[in-house]
Amino acid sequence: MVKLEDVYAALKEVMDLRKVRNVLISKTDKGVKVKFTLIAPADQMEELKRKAAQAVGALEGVVEVEIVEQPQQPVSPKLRKHPDIKHIIAVTSGKGGVGKSTVAANLAVALAAKNFKVGLLDGDIYGPSIPKMLGLEGMVPYAEKGKIIPVERFGIKVLSIGLLIEEDTPVIWRGPLVHKAYEQFYFDVNWGELDFLIVDFPPGTGDPQISAAQLMKLRGGIAVTTPQDVSISDVKKAINMFKKMEIPVIGVVENMSYFRCPKCGEITRIFGEGGGKKIEQVMNVELLAQIPLDPDLVKSGDIGMPIVFSKPNSEAAKVYLELAEKVAKKCESIAEQAPVSLKMA
């Protein structure tokens, strides 16, 4: 069956992908139907519609192409604020392997446990792990009235590219396709009213991160690190990315900070000590939490049951609940001080 990336690739050959919105693919008795919105000046609409219909209609299996015209000039996504979402928070890291997605997932569940309305957007397009961590395998979002309806679990709404592609299928997209995916996940999803939308950014500071940050009016960002020096060096880059884009830095989370022996209670700093504190001092950002290295925390991700939900009385769960309280308070403080600017330096 034709996939979303196939449609975007075909349209990219004949037009700027920023003119395309709300792409929906469905099966009919005769084959595949592709429907999307085309945004263009009125005097260009017919020519672009012809090219778009021809390009998409040439895809194997496509028997019908429906194009919805939107002739008026759209508001630039960079200037838009989601009307139903109060706080949008980016969770990022300078490198992979520091537990960024684990932090994002457990923070979202912890906020929900505090009776907030929460959504979780898996923005890690190239390595979506949220479906596995939340036990979402087999669950598929659906479309209703031109909007994608996210799945729900553990009291939060969740959307991930991992729910839309087959397991183990790599996402081999260039920048423009990633940009369009972020735009559709943000603006073309019926999130409903949310207090918080947690966005699990891909690791690093490249084009995907910039696209995701520019499209969303972020309340602030959280950087995840581990105690060792190599991780500290990378997370500084992530923090500087936020600052350069004038996105408030909510703080830093130090993951895998220590291991507490379950028998004697002795603490061992397996990955070193003081990394989060160094970041706090050098970068002038708050160290929000130090998450312990807990075997149950590792297991919870493998079985799709966040530790905040599966073992709410564990040390790690309590740290996440405290983190949720701090994040909620800091977001309110940032909102009171000034609106967020998304201008590039």
C-alpha cells in the first residue's frame, strides 16, 4: 500500500511541500485513495492541482486523488500557538543513549498522575521508542473529520511515527519530509485541551531539531544528560541550541545518577558524579532531578509499563513525581514572565 512518504516524495517533485497539508491515505474497493489540502494563491491553484493529481495518481495502487483547495494565504506555522495546549515542552539531549525518551515518557505519566491533562508526541522520527516504552504495539491512530486522533494509555494521549509504520521499518527521510511530519503531528492532530504536551525530540542539534522547535511555540526545553564528561559536553550543545532559538531552558535532568544497593542501601556512582551540578553552574540552568539507575526502571521500559505507573512508591517514581511538580511550577513562572519567542539568532 502507498505510504505517507511516497505521497510526499511524489509531491516534492512538482511543488513546495509547505503547500501540502492534511494528507490522508485510505483503502477503497478499487484501490487506494489519497486526500490532501493544497494551499496556494488562487491564480496558481489550478495548475498546482493538475500537477499534484498527476504526480500522486501515478503512484502504484492509487485510483483516486481528492484535493481540497485552500486559496487563502496561511498563517506561518512559526507564528502559531496551539489554541488548546497550555504548555509545550521539548525534552532533548546532545547525544543518544542517555535515557531521553525514558525521561519524556515518565515525566508525561507523572504529570498525568498530578491530574494534569497531558499529551506525549514522539518527535524522534528516526528512532521512535515511545510505543515500546508505553506498550502501544498494535495500537493505531485513526482519522476523524480530517484530524488524526492520538492513542491513549496511562491517562495520556500519545502519537508517534512508530505507530504509523511497520515495526523495524527504518524512516529514511530528508529534512523537508521530517519538517512536514512535525507540522502534521502538531497542527493536524486533535489533541484536545491539554495542560502539557511533552515532545520527545530526536537527540542532537541538527535540522530535525530546528524544524520541530520552529514549528511549535514552546514554553521551554529540558535537557537530559548522564554524569560522565562526554555526555556533559554534548548536553551543553543542546542547551545552547535552546538559548540561540530564544527558547527558555526549564532545566537539566541527570539520568542514571547513582545506583542504590537494594540490600544495604549503599550508593554507587557507576557513571561518575557531579555532571548535572557542573551544567547547573556553568550554563546557569537548574538541575531539576537526579534519576537513579534502577533495574526496575530498565525493566519497565521493556515491558511497556512506566515505573511511575507500575511502581509508584519506588525511589525512581518518587523522583519523577517531584520532577513533574517542579516542571509544572517552572512553566507557570515562565508563562507569567513573558511570551516565548521563536526567532532564530
